[in-house]
Amino acid sequence: MILAGCATVNEHAIDSIMGDYAGRDRPGASVLIFRDGRSTFRKAYGMADLEESKAAAPDTNYRLASITKQFTAAAILRLVESGRLSLDDRVRSHFPSLPVEASEVTIRHLLTHSSGLIDYEDVMAEDSDQIHDRDVLRLLDHQRSTYFAAGTGYRYSNTGYALLALLVEQISGMTFAGFLDREIFERLAMSDTVAHQEGVSVVERRAYGYSRDGSGWRRTDQSSTSAVLGDGGVYSSVADLERWLAALDRGSFSEAAVPRVATDDPKIRYGYGWRISEHRGRRTVMHTGETIGFRNALVRFPDQRLSIVILTNRNEGRPLDLVFRIADVLMPE
């Protein structure tokens, strides 16, 4: 729906862009346009749960996948603000079981994917049961090599963000999910956002993930890495993400969006849980999230005070491209 007082949004154009997600026979999507401190467009398409015939809605909660990393980074920054942690701490001082090859890795390296640590998905067993953040540390304990010396390169690393979640637990004395809830989600009234733990927490109004199967869809909601929280375990909705975007617009965690390191794409630099780039000459601060059954994109145009979010529950599609198409409708050249 277009929200009151926001008639400048071309709903027909956005419906056309999102047309492949509309219908009661397919997994769907939720879209948010947030501009000048308020929502100007919020609409859902398709289905959140095909088996139960539950339609997607603005308050449907999707697995964010790697969009989670901005919340993990925010948790670390909260600990830094409180004086309990320094970004220049050696990670091995907190986790002495890590091999000596990790001696020079700092928390800052983990945040910026410049640690060189082996990605846990490269060394876990192919037939592994679901693993958790703590299992990532155990896998790293047995590695005697790195991709490169800490701080000398960039390689996107889910390992780094799993270790950051464990660090939050160790320093705070709380579970990672509990710390996020108390220090971020509750403070921003993000009441339905959760770092989900099966058997511990519940995802209200949950979207389930699907993959195309012939002419239909098959539920593919979990994989062996779905229980790792720090790199991708948060569920949220576009309704709750409004509050997150409002906080960012007010300047919360602004240091996370400062470009820190070059990436493997010359057009993109990485901050703390954010990619910083440009689209048609406009600065973007963004992240995507992909895991089995979900594809998502969250893009901020800070100089235009515009943010666009697309959350989907299907194992295909390019939501980032759709975000930029919507941005082009909103900001024609």
C-alpha cells in the first residue's frame, strides 16, 4: 500500500517491477520505501507459506541471511561504546584455542572481512548436521593456514561474523540473541525481530523459504548452516526494519557505514557489516542476503535520505537489481 500523504510514489510502476512475486501460487516478497524519516510505500506480494496458504504482508518475517551482519556489527560497536571491547583487540586473546596462524587477527579484521581466516563452509563436512556459531570456532581450531596475512587482503567471510557473535556472548555474558534483543531490538521497538534459535525462540508470522521444483515450488527453508546466527540468523520484517532505518537516519552506528577496505569489486568498499558504493552517481550503503530459500536486499541512499528494502522467500531472483529499478523510478535522471 501507499501510505497516507505519499502520493508521489508510483505504485503501478513498483507493482510492475515486483510482478513476478505476485499471486497465490508462488513465494512472495515484501517491499519498503523509507524516505525523509518515514515510510512512503510498504507492500507485500505473493505467499509467505504456500502449504498453509498464508499471504505475505508487511509484518511477515523473513530470514535476513547476510543482512544480519549489520546487526552483528552493531552489537560489537555497542560493546566498544561501553568500553568493554576494542576493535584492535587480538581475536586470539579472547579465543586462545585458535591456531597461532590467527595471532595477528583483530576484531576490526573480522568486521571488514580482512582477517584471512578460512571460511567454515570450505572445511565443514558435506553431510554435516546443522552447525552453530560455537562449531565454527571448533572448525577453526584445526586449521593451520589462512587465505592471506591479516589485514593484507579481502575475502568475504562468514567465519568472521560467527566469531563476532561468540565474542558478543563472551564479553556480555548473554546469549548473542539475548544481547541483540536487549541492546538493539527492544530499544528500537523491533518487537518481532529475532536471532532465531530452533526450539528456543519463535518467529511470528514467519515466511518459509522455497526453491523452484518443475512447475511448482518445494519448501527449502533450512540448510546445515542455518543455525549459525552471527553471519545470517536474524529474522525481520519490513515493518520492523522501518525502525532500524529510522535509527540509522538519526546517526546510530554511523561508523559502521564508513568505507574501510577495498573489496574484490573495485566499485565497492566494505565498512562494518555494510558495502559502500554508488548507483548512478549516488552514494549507496547496502547489503544483500542470500541463503537457501531467501534472497534479500537493503539499500540506503544516505544523501537522498532514501532507503529501499526487498525481502523474498525464494531461492532465486535478484532483489538488488529490483531495488535499483525502484530507485530509478523514484529518482529519475
